[in-house]
Amino acid sequence: RKRCIRISTGSKQLDACLNGGFQTMSISEVYGEFRCGKTQLAHTMSVIAQLPIEMGGAEGKVAYIDTEGTFRPERIMEIAERFGGEVPRFPFPFPGANATVVDPDQACENIAYARAQNSEMQTELLEGLASNFTTNEFRLLVIDSVMSLYRTDYSGRGELSERQQALGAFLRRATQMAEEFNLVVLMTNQVQSDPGASALFAGADGRKPVGGHVLAHASTTRLLLRKGRGEERVAKIVDSPDCPEREATYIITTGGIND
Ligand code: ATP
Ligand code: MG
């Protein structure tokens, strides 16, 4: 039987709220307005996932589906520097393998990166990863962001139910993969810009994630990110199977998400 693993977010405060970090075998979703750090969190976790278990990592490779073209290898290298370049080279024996000190370039090589141009391609890329995942080396799958291409591809009136159907198929497959391959599936998501819609939603800030019930039901853990005072950012746990609704503050640094 597979054992659930948690991957640290880079912020001790946020990790504490999440009982150690985001867990494998289900979908985790972070949503919030622009510049609140969703993509930076995805980059930070792409490095941490590779680290030894004792460092909050999962000693695993990372798959990254980028729908907005905001992935930056230079950021991965900067974040890897923060952890002393202690990124293991693959393949290596695990669990409990000793980290080998390597160049931050290795941190990038451990990330299977793909840019999706439309929602159909997003699904195809996910399916294509299944063969990579059978090697059992991967522990994190990032989708940044889950809804943007669906929103562009199904923007017409009357296309919503079609969109939700396609989205549902994508999310079912992602959930299956999370369970089968023991992956943290980290999805970023946008918030609705229509303030009227927020009245229907109980979340802090009155902000509602896009994706409707289909995405709400697929996400096991949901976090709302928002800007705080000055450089501070705030994460609120909105939905979790094992953590109470709590808030944590974090900052974005050269070394990624931190306290
Ligand atoms: P969007 O909805 O537009 O995709 P996002 O939530 O993904 O937004 P990010 O791109 O993760 O936002 O975060 C952008 C923020 O990260 C900016 O405020 C920027 O100043 C900060 N940032 C980016 N790189 C660094 C860095 N090297 N050091 C410190 N802060 C940084
Ligand atoms: Mg982003």
C-alpha cells in the first residue's frame, strides 16, 4: 500500500497549517488574484519536491504543465541555491536516499516541463505523462493554471456545460494519477472578477475561484491566497480533509516562498 507523503511549501507557518505541506494522492488547489504568489509557490515546490524527506521534500521528480508561459528555469536555479544545491541526481535508491550535492542545473533537469497552448493539449500532455509516472520517480505534478485555457477555449455563451464536461474528464484523470502514482497534484486557479458572484461564496475576501462545482469537488485541499500588508501574503485554508480553516502569512523571496 502506498504511503501518503507531504511536500513542504517553503513557509514553515503555512506548512504548520497544512500538517507539513501538500499531500500526495489528491488534488490541491491554490487560487487568488494576480501576483499573490501562485506561480512562485509552484516553482518553490518544484524544487522542494526533489529534496530529501527530512527537508520537507519527497525525493522525486516533477512534471510541470504551464498554460500561461510563466515557468522560469532561472527561478528554479535561484530557489535551488537556497537549499544549498542539495538536489539529488536521478535515478537514486529510495526511500531515504542521501542527497547528492549537485549544481542547480540538476534541479531543472529533474523537472519535465511542457507548455500547453489549448485545453485539448492540456489533457493530451497529462495523458502523455502517464508513461513517465510509471517509473515511480515523480512525486509532484504542477498545473499552472488549471482553468485559463478552458476559459479561453469555451468562452462563448452556451458553452459552459461543454466546458465543465471537458474539465471534469481532465480532473478525473488527474485524480486517478495522483492516487495511482502517489503524486501531489498542485493546481493554480484564478478568481472571478465579477464581484456580484462573490456574494454566493463564503471564502475570505469574497473571492470565488473559477471552475464551478466540478473543480470544487475535485480539489481535496483548497487554499485562497491574497495580498497582505506590504510584501506580506496571506494563505487561507478554505477546504481540507484534515486541517481546520486557518490563515498563514508568507513572503516571496529570491529563494521562493518563505516565512
Ligand atoms: P498570476 O495570477 O498573474 O499568475 P501569481 O499568483 O502566479 O499571479 P506570481 O507570479 O507567483 O503571482 O507572483 C508574482 C510576485 O512574485 C510579484 O509580486 C513579484 O514581485 C514576486 N517575485 C517574483 N520573483 C521574485 C524574486 N526573485 N524575488 C522576490 N519576489 C519575486
Ligand atoms: Mg501565475
